[in-house]
Amino acid sequence: MDHPYLSGWLRHCEGGGIGSAIETATSHIKVEPAANGGSFVKVDSTYKLLSGVEVNDEITKAKESVTAIFKAAEAYLIANPDAYN
């Protein structure tokens, strides 16, 4: 994690299709301040699929999985504001 820039790289090693449909996956995550005092997260992911895997299906599943993780984290932090103070 690069704390001054609130960004970091993540290399996925298991789950979400790794090994069954996706050979490798990496994500660059950056948190930026929002005008309302909150923040928003930018995620740029790169996937290398295993041979014979349909691109559209696996990429869509991967995006949905990442979005679900961030939505769950957001919901938890909103419900538990003392968790990050």
C-alpha cells in the first residue's frame, strides 16, 4: 500500500475462478476523496484467462465479484463507523 497516494497493487492467488478459468489476476486499487467528504474507489484489474475460456463470461463474473466485495465492505463500515477510527 502506498499510503501517501492511497493506492496499492493486489495479486489474486485463489478464489473467484483462479485456477479454474483465470490463470492470473492483478488489481490496482486507488482511494480518492469525493466532494461530499466521503471517498470513492477506483479498481483497475487485469486478467489472464486459461486457454479455451470465454472472455466475456469470466470477466463479467470477476467484475461482479469485486463489486460485491467493495459493497459489503462499504455496508460494514457505514454500519460500524468506529471500526475505522
